[in-house]
Amino acid sequence: MSIISRGFGGRRRDPSPDLPPGQYQAHDFPVLSAGPTPRIPLDRWQFSILTETGEEHTWDWKQFTALPAEDVTVDIHCVTKWSKFGTGWKGVSLDTLFEDVETAGDYVMAHSVGGYTTNVPFEDLLDGKAWIAYEYDGEPLHPEHGGPARLLIPHLYFWKSAKWVDRLRMMHEDEPGFWENAGYHMYGDPWQEQRYHGD
Amino acid sequence: MATVRETREETGTARTLVLDIPEWAGHLPGQHIDIRLTAEDGYQAQRSYSIASAWSADSKTVEISVQRLEDGEVSPYLTEVVEPGDQIEVRGPIGGWFVWRAESTAPVTLIAGGSGIVPLMAMVRARGRQLFRLIYAVRTPADVLYADELRRRAREDFGLDVHFVYSREVPAGWPVPPQRIDIAVVNTHGWPPDFAPDCFVCGPNTFVEVVADMLVALGHDPAKVRTERFGGA
Ligand SMILES: Cc1cc2nc3c(=O)[nH]c(=O)nc-3n(C[C@H](O)[C@H](O)[C@H](O)COP(=O)(O)OP(=O)(O)OC[C@H]3O[C@@H](n4cnc5c(N)ncnc54)[C@H](O)[C@@H]3O)c2cc1C
């Protein structure tokens, strides 16, 4: 039950049905990171998928950008309450990346340069639901926003879309990542308002 | 649920709210609360506000300080409309990364831009014997939150060093003209990387981005640089 806030009218009323509960529409592109922005030279960039059996699939920048890429336009929702509609990305679908990967893992830990991690159920990465994105708005993805490449999982709160991602590790059991250990929700569905542990 | 016990004007555009929260079980300096406002027709707005106060077991109050953004939705309400006795829906404490733990013995560098001082002030207020250096960037002297308290603490407490950087207007007799925070300021008034300080940077997004980059350029371990971005440009 909510109490009425005396004298509060609200100025940002946004009737859009595309706005999840508790979110407001941002027109700029705010940044959420736990620390400084790493700068990763493309000739040292690498991305890999590590299966639960220890098998590793690795791509360097040239191999990665030679994979078939998709242009996607999606809404994104940050746990700090802003949402941004119609953001345009280019990236490789995880369906493409997992094509030749043998795995029985049900969960994935995404690892980033700098030590950031976040956990996602494997099924949330497949069937056109997630990408490794390397362009934003027609430009190379800026380091501040996770460049050279970041995970993009628009149907979950944006902290799940790990910036500077360099590895996906398959797991049998779900484990908390960085923000999840710091009190944020294990799954993070914006439509269920799963912001914090216990939501 | 919180009840506003008291309000205090910090500057012409910022105000501290002292909240009574009976079920409050404590917090760590650096954490924030989420505030949810509800209009008569059910419309709701939520925002995050850092906790400014240190916690002590005998107090059930939590202080936040809100900087008014003229065209904002929530901050004008909290700085102009709310009165003692009003009830506010809060949730928290939230955040387990941008926190300073009193058990830590490392020296601490705090760098605030504007209202980014708020969670850093909670750290200053909770400080024990650790050595703290605070760099506080503001536009003008009139924009300084907690001005008297910071001056008093810096004077009485030799373990706390406070350095102000003014970008638009300096106090009378200030030795340098208005300047933006730069790498020389961070190098001179923060702890050197050799001391392996814990660094906390808080403020508007661009400020945090720029300052965190400076710390890394100076040789600080990125893992020791914790940031909190308040939003805005
Ligand atoms: C973890 C966290 C802790 C925070 N702690 C504090 C705090 O202790 N004190 C405090 O005053 N604020 C704090 N903030 C910011 C606060 O949550 C609100 O964003 C801020 O009060 C503006 O809300 P509003 O409804 O008034 O403005 P809105 O209606 O949301 O926005 C008004 C306009 O201002 C822009 N804007 C949003 N935030 C900022 C900003 N910080 N600076 C400049 N422009 C901005 C928006 O893009 C928009 O154009 C914190 C934010 C986070 C994420």
C-alpha cells in the first residue's frame, strides 16, 4: 500500500505502455559503472565462451566482426530508474556465437575486463534475445558505454548487459555476480520490478 | 515508511531532510535509499538519494541531502514542498559496493562533484582513525554543502584534510582563480598511489568519468577506485 505524498503532482507523467513500473524516460544516455572505464585496444581484444567441461571458444576482433551481425532497435531499462526507448545497436546474436558450442549448462556468468561479473539464465541469451554489441547509433561503441563490445540483453535491467564483456562461462547452478552480491536481484526483470534481493 | 522530523537548508538550492524510520536497522556509509512518491491519482515517481548521516545504534534517523534541479520532478518537491510531519515511502539501505567499511585501515581519498558530497560526507562522519583526504569540487562558495561542519572538522581533526576546487567563483582571498578539477589537483590533494588508498568518487556522470580516469592515469589500481554516478550530464 502506498500513501499519498501530500502536495505531490508529478511532472514526468509518461503514459507510455512501454515504460516498466517505477521507471522514467531519459533522453540522454546515462552511465552506470562501479569504477573507472577500462580502455581496451582492439588488437588485444578477445572474447570467449568457456563451457562447463572446460572447452573454450575464442574470437579476436577480426574474427568477431567478420561474423554475421544484426541491427537491433530496443528499449533499455536501468535499475537506477531511467529507461531509454528505441536505442540502435549492431552486434552478433548469441545464437550465432553458441552455434558450435556444446553445453549442458543452464546458467551463464558474464565476465568483463576489470573483474565485473553478472549472472543470467542461459535461455535468456538465446532465441534472438541477446547480442554482443559493438556499435551504438551507427558509431563504434564508446568505452564509457561498454566498448569495444558489451553484452546486450534488453529484456532484463541493464546491469545484466555487461560492459567490456570478454567471457561467458557456462555453469550448472546459478551464482550471483557483482551487483547481485551487492544486494541486487538475481534475475532482474524490469516488468516485475525485480530491482533488489527479495523483490 | 519514514516521517520527516526536521528540514535544514544547506544552501539556497539544497536541503537536508532528517527522516525518522522506526524499523531502521543501520547502514554503511555510501549506501542510498530509494524514495517513492505517490500522487493522488496513483501516479508514482521513484529516485535514489544517498545517506548523508553516519549510523549509530541509538538513533533511528537517517539524513539525506537533496540538490534542487529546477526542472526536476522529485528534487523540487523534496526541497520546497515537504514539511516536518510528512510521511515518505522509503526503501533501503541499498548498495553494497560504493561503501566504506570502518574496519578498513587504508587511507582514503574522497572526491566529490557538487551534490556528490552526500555519501562521502557519511564516510567523513563515520571516520575513525583512518586518514582521509577530501577533494570537493563546486561551482561557487555558496554551493558548498555542510560548509560549517566541514570547516570545523578539517580544523579540529588532523586526520581529515579538505581541499575545495571552485569552478566559477572563488572566495575572497583564494590563492587561485576559478579552475576545473585536474590531474594536478588530484595528485596534490589526494593520496599518492603508493599508499594504496581506497578512492571514492561521486557526482554527476561526466565528473565521475573524468576523475576516475585521472586516478587510473596517476597509477591507482582501478579496483580501488569506486564510483557512484548521480545522473545528469
Ligand atoms: C545512487 C544514487 C544516489 C543519489 N544520491 C543523490 C543525493 O544524495 N542527492 C541528490 O540531490 N541527488 C542524488 N541522486 C540523484 C537523484 O536520484 C535524482 O536523479 C535527482 O534528484 C534528480 O531528480 P528529479 O526528479 O528532480 O529530476 P528529473 O525529473 O529526474 O530530471 C530533471 C532533469 O535533470 C537531469 N538530471 C537528472 N539527474 C541529474 C543530476 N544529478 N545532475 C544534473 N542533472 C540531472 C535529467 O536528465 C533531466 O533532464 C542520486 C542518484 C543515484 C543514482
